[in-house]
Amino acid sequence: MKFKVLRQAQKNTVPYWEGFDVDVTDDMTIAGVLDHINYNDDVIDDTGKKTSRIGWECSCLQGMCGSCAMVINGVPALACETMVRDLEGKEITIRPLQKFPVIHDLIVDRTIIHENLKKINMYIEEYKPVQEKKLKDREKEHVHQYEAAKCLKCGLCLEVCPNYVNGNNFFGALFANDCYLVSSRNQSKSNEIIQSYEEHFGKTCSKAFSCMEVCPMHIPTLASMAKMNRQSIHTSLL
């Protein structure tokens, strides 16, 4: 199968497409394909020329770290979870995430994600939970808190979001989930987080919900939004 990779030597160099012919099996992942291409000392492209190894990131290779986020056949996904058998066509394209600065080949700089969270003090700090009246309500909240806390900060939700541009003011779905998680776990920070939610998410989100379609952890962001919106309305009425 032919694979085309959008490569870029450094952040200030011109990107270019490079092709590779790879013997694959249906049970290989894209991470496995990249590893296979890089395996030999001499990496050969589809023209028979020697080239450099493809730069890409990985850590767990089990869909738990988010390091291998990239765009595969036009769809943002984790390379370690994308199977060759699930891809259509005889030519597969692989490119880095476009919403973040490229460092080298498929490696991008996602520092802005954490900088934005630090900017608005997105930390639980002391655990001061909201006291629900019923045990059943508490159990439901705990279930959703667990789901929201699964976020990998991989950036896939930001890649598909039509409202996210360079993280300037709109912080995206991962921010909305963190807002819910922190406000629900620390009552004393709730009002502060609600204000940040409105400024950096609530006022700008166009509700395309493409973020939930690509989330590798299947986080129910819509539920987080609903809970934050209810908190926001309740606060404004006080």
C-alpha cells in the first residue's frame, strides 16, 4: 500500500509530500506502519531514493497518552488506534495536526493547550465538592466526573473545531470538560470557573459537536456543556 506523508524538516522550512510503498497487513495500525518505515537504517521512499526517518511521537501505543495524534486520510485520529483495514483507498495520506505549529514532520507543539489552562488557573486545588441532595445524584455526578477526567489533551477536538484558531480566546471542548470537572470538585472556585467558561467557550461555541466525533476517549462533552450552562444561569440569577 502507498502512504504519503506531509513532511517538514523544521518549523520554518517548507512542507512537502513524500511517498512510501509499504507491505502491510490488515491488523497493522498507522503507528505500526510508521514504525515499519523507520525500522531500517536506510529509509527508502517510493522513488527508490534514500531519505530520513519520519519524525512522529508516541508513548503508550495504547490510546492512553494522545502523543500520536495526527490527520489520517483527512480525519484527525490517534495513529495507534487507527487500523489499516478501516481505511479506504489504495493511497493513505498522513499529515500533522494543522491547528498547532509543526516542530518536525508529524510532531507538533501543543504547548498552547496547557498554557491556556494555566492562564485561568484551571486546578482543582483543595477538594471542596458540591453537596447534592440525593445519593443517586451524587453517583451520576461521579460517573461524569470520571468521564471528563479521561481527557488526553491530544488536540484532536481542537483540530476539527471550526471555532478554534490558535487558542487566542476560544479554548475548545477540552476546556469545557475541565471547567465542569474543576467547578464540580471545588465549590469555592465555581464562580471563577463559570466566568472563564463563558469567556473562553460558552460565548463562542457554535455547537458543531465534531469534537465528540473524534475524541478517542469518547468524552460526553455535550453533558459537560449542559451542566456548565445550568450553573451559569443559576449564578446569574443570584
